[in-house]
Amino acid sequence: MKVEVCSICNDKISPIVNSSASRELQKILESLPILKKKELHQIKILSSKFANKKICIDCYIQKVVYLKAITKIETINEIEKKLK
Ligand SMILES: [Zn+2]
């Protein structure tokens, strides 16, 4: 059996992650508020990498949460600029 390895951290991708659980996770992560199209596109790419077992669950969650945090900070900065 071929062992899939995460392209980010090189960890073995756990076969425990079944497809319905991973679809559920993707749904949750993608439904979190996001304000920028650029980041949303990157999240879609991460989701497809995760679905195709190119990245592990830890990296997937980490990257999506990071992108969402970045988006939030950028948006706050833009709002502050406009208020000045
Ligand atoms: Zn990983």
C-alpha cells in the first residue's frame, strides 16, 4: 500500500481520515467568515490538496486558520486607513 506524505511537513497522512469526516472539516473551514477573494481561492486550493491527500490534516487546518487570520488583520488595517 502506498503511503501518502504531506507536501508541507512530510508527515505520513493518516488513513484514519475518512472522506465523510474530511468533507465535513472542509465545509466547516470554508464556511468561516472570509472577506477576500484571493484568500478564499487559496483556501480552495488547500482544500483540494487535502482532499487529494497531498497535505495532512494538521497543515490543512493550520494554513486555513492562518489565511483567515491574515485576512482579518488586512481588513482591519484597511478600515483603519479609511477612518483616518
Ligand atoms: Zn503536514
